[in-house]
Amino acid sequence: MRPSAKARAPSWRSVSGQRPLDEIAPGYVAVARVLATRGVHGDLKAEPLAPTTVLAPGRTVTIASDKYEIERSRRSGRFIHLKLAGIDTREQAQALRGAYLLTPERDLATLPEGEYYRFQLIGLSVRSEDGRELGHVIDVISARENDVYVVSGPFGEVLIPAVDDVIRDVNISARVILIEIIPGLLP
């Protein structure tokens, strides 16, 4: 089981230059975040926060209530390079730095059992099989082998590897992740 195999991008945490997730309108999901400009013709370098199929040419994304059609997109390692219709200069692209590209939640494909979108995991309560409350998922980091859930709670910030030996159950409707405590997991 790879609980977030479709969530293949690092960090939802707010850092300098990024707009807060609070700006995401109800019913919408952040599918990418603009990191930088690329070239002089309005191309963007973005961090995907959902499967890149939602960032395919011809799809529409929303940024601050403005809709843009994706003209082209290309995966580049863990990033994606995008060109949005109407963003034709480096200056226009620079103004979008830190912005989230949004899509209506209803437009997302249903994932296979055992796979989750990042937005479904953020905020879930994490409990151990022996009943200890460990906190809430505040971030999902993609590592080479597996995702890692960043949990903030009574033990401080704890990194939980999203592997079968640790993750016992993810219950989206109950908003709980059940884990097994393995040696070295908790401080």
C-alpha cells in the first residue's frame, strides 16, 4: 500500500513568497504551485501537487479567480514546466510566482483504492495502534522511495514514512490515519 502514491510533490508548507492555502476557494483544489518563471515568453516552473494529468494541455486552471488554459506542459524531474494562455511575458509570469493553480475538486479523477490526493491527507489526525494521539498531518513530502507525512502534535514535528510497515489504515471519511509505532519513529 502506498497511501499517497499519486501525491508526488514536496511540501505544502507556507514559505516566503508563497500565498497561503487559505486563499483556495471552497470546492477547489490546489494542483500546482508556481515556483519561478522560465524563459522570457511567460513559461512557468511549477511544483505539481496532484497527478500531472490535471496539468495537461487543454485543461483549465484557476489563479485568483482568473481562468487560464494550459497551452503546453512538460515534466522535468519533480517539477513541471507550463505555458498558460494569456501569460506571454516574463513579467506576467513573475507576477504569478507563489500562486496556486486550482481546479474544481469535482474534475479530479477518482484514484484507485489505497491512493490519495495530498489535499485529502492534510489535516488528518494521526493515531498509533496503541491509542496515542500523534497530531495532524501538516505536510506531505515526496522522497525517492516513498512519501513522508509531516505530523505536528504533542511529540513536536514527527516524520512518518508512508510505507506498509508503518501506515496501517487511512480513513478519509473518519479523517484518521492509524499507524504502527516502529523503533526510532518518535523522539
